[in-house]
Amino acid sequence: MMNKIITYFVNGEGYESTEHKLTVTSILSNAGLTSPENYRLIRDNGNKPLTDYEEVVSLHDNIRFTALF
């Protein structure tokens, strides 16, 4: 069985994953942000800051994040 591809967005750029859960560090790294520990990730829906880099985030299609330096 093939895993469903989930499209998520960081700072408006789309990225794809077959994983339904990723850590904050993985989301930032996948977005091409070097030294992800220098960024803060915020889930746009609810303006929720994700401050623990090892926190596992459940993804759904079209979920949107903002990465702040």
C-alpha cells in the first residue's frame, strides 16, 4: 500500500512528505533552513509557536507554518 503524500507549507513554499508526523527540526530542515535551531516554527492556524525542536507534529494536507529567524 502506498503512503499518501501530504503537502505542507513553510513560509508559503510547498513541501511534500509521505510521513504523517515530523519533528519541528525535520520540518525546518526539509524547508532548506540551515541551522534550524536558529528558527522558530509557528503553526499558522491558531498562531501556535512550536518551541520544542523534538516535538512531533501531526501533518495534514495543506497545513501551513511560518519559520521566523
